[in-house]
Amino acid sequence: MNGIYIHVPFCKSKCAYCNFFSLASESRIKDYVEALKREIIYRKDYLEDEEVKTIYFGGGTPSLLPVESVDEILTLLHNNFDIDANPEITLELNPDTIDREKMSSLKQMGVNRMSVGIQSFFDDDLLYLGRRHDSNHALRVLEDLKNVNFDKITLDLIYGIPTLTEEKWDKNLDIFFSTGISHLSAYALTVEPRTILGQKIDKGDLQEVNEDETIKHYQILVERTKEHGFEHYEISNFAKEGCRSMHNSIYWSDGKYLGLGPSAHSYDGKSRQWNIANLSQYLKLAGNSDDCFEKEILTLDDKYNEYVMTSLRTSWGCNVEKIALHYGIKYADFFLKNVKKYVESGEMLINDNNYFLSENGKLFADGIASDLFL
Ligand code: SF4
């Protein structure tokens, strides 16, 4: 399965915890759209005529794009790629950048899945995170999306915020369940040193994240989503039956994807490419030169490590037969030898030839994955 990711690097302002490539300015959106259109044509052969099942507008804040630009981008993609007759087309939105009319227009253009950056339904948490919207605004947007008949909606929530007590986290989940939305992405707050949040915590102006509290929030999350019939199909992702993100599943299943826009990554099964994370340079180079991206040819070790890292995050896990078939017996033997201690400790479980993390093991996913790297 193949997908196309479009990175839209504009936001109204920078959230305190944000570590993505995004600029707190909308002044160059028009130039960006022109550069993106050039890049679409320049890279039209990247997926080698294989059918594209998903298109994902991520950011940044894609809901800042004018609807006419979304339309132009989608038309150009359809003209230059073999797009499935009924692709999953997702657009990330922030509550303060969209109204019902814009939602309706996006839907008419074929956008059929909305990813809403809610983060918390409590204003003090939103203030801590430096988000622009408040809780009432978030609820209004969810209501509007339903009235416009978006049936595929996913929410982003963040836990581990120092202002978020266990009771409040429970309440956040209650509100989420009450919306009837069928997909949730929930992330632990991570504080990167160069972010506004990292600097404020360093200076002692904001409270630090408490790891034990974050683990408790995670346990509540796992328990409550299970009670409500959600499948925990990736460490940070929960879905009702048939409602998994097709696009993100491509990343986790070794699928190919083309990333367009500054800082976007691409993967074709043989190499990785990443676009320049600088808007001025992107505007100059996109669609004109290979200097717009860097490229790394993957070794067999890289591919095996990548497979272990991504598949271990999923509920279907790592398949040892697939390791033997795709990478060789040496890799399968190495995996089996090293995975043993995690099976014995109960951090990993086995189903046929699939090895996957138990709920407890998921807390240590990164460490376990790197221990299984060659
Ligand atoms: S809206 Fe998203 S991309 Fe933009 S600043 Fe906030 S976290 Fe970063």
C-alpha cells in the first residue's frame, strides 16, 4: 500500500511543546503552494506508477490552507499519480482555523478524514501547552464536523501534562467517548530542550513532567479505551473496528510513501529521502533540483532495524518468518536469541510467529526495540 504525505509548515503561533518544522507566519502560503505544485510534478515517478491509497495533509496547520489551494493540490495529485478510486484523504486541523463552510468545501473536494488537534478539554492544560484554542471552541468544532457529516474523525490528546490530574485525564477520555468518534491518537507529553516549554521548565517558570504520573495516565488510557471497545493497534493509536488510520498503517507496515513539502520524509523500500527543513530554500529548490532533499540508501541492517522498530509499535508485532524471508536467517536467529528475555519477563508475547509487546512492554518499547537492532 502506498501513500502521499504533504507537510504544510504554517501555524498561527508556535505551541510551547512543538518540535515540528512549522513557522508562526502565514505570509508565504501562496509561494509555498506554487513550490509544492512544482514538487508534485517533479516527483511524480517516485511511487513507480503504483496505486496511491492515502493522501495526508499534516503539519504545521493544514487547515490554514485556502480551500482553493487544497483543491488545486488534489487535482494535481490526481493528474500525476495513480490514485485509488476511493482514497483515504486526511487533513489535520486546529480548532481556531476552520469554520463550518470551510469544512463543507473540504468535504466536497474529497477530504474524508479530519484529524483534530484537541490535546485537552481543560483550559489550564491548553494554557500550559501554549495552544490557541479553548475547550468550548474545541467542542464547537467537533459538533460542526458532525453536522457537516464527516464520519471519519480522529482526535489528538496529550497526557502527562503537569496540570492534568488523573481525574482530569479520566474526564478528557469521558468527553472523547461521549463524542462517538472512532479513532484516538494519544501522546505522552515529551519536552524537547529547544522548545519554548523546554526553556521555561529549565528556568523554573513551568512545572516539570512527572514520569510516574505519565505512566499512570497511560495505564488509564489503555484500560478505558479497552472498556469502550477500542483496539490498541499502535502504541499511541486506538480505533474502533474498521477505523484504523490507513495512512499511518503504511508507515508501520513497511509501505512506500512520498513526502512533499519542507522537512517531509519519503521511503520507497530501498532508500529514505528527507526534504530540506527550511522554507526559503524549499521555495527556491522544490521542483527544480535534487538539492531539495537528502537521500540515504538503506542497508539490509537498516531495513531490518526499521522493520523491528515500526512493527513492534503495532498490535500485529514482528513476524519472525518475515524477518527470515526478507532479511535472511542470520537476522531471524539474532532476533530470536535476543527476544527470549523479553518473552520470559512478560514484556513480549507470542502468537504463532508474531512477537508483540504486552501492555507492560509497551512502556519500554523504544529500549526493547533498540536492543533488538543489529
Ligand atoms: S499547531 Fe502543531 S505544528 Fe503548529 S505549533 Fe502547535 S504543535 Fe506545532
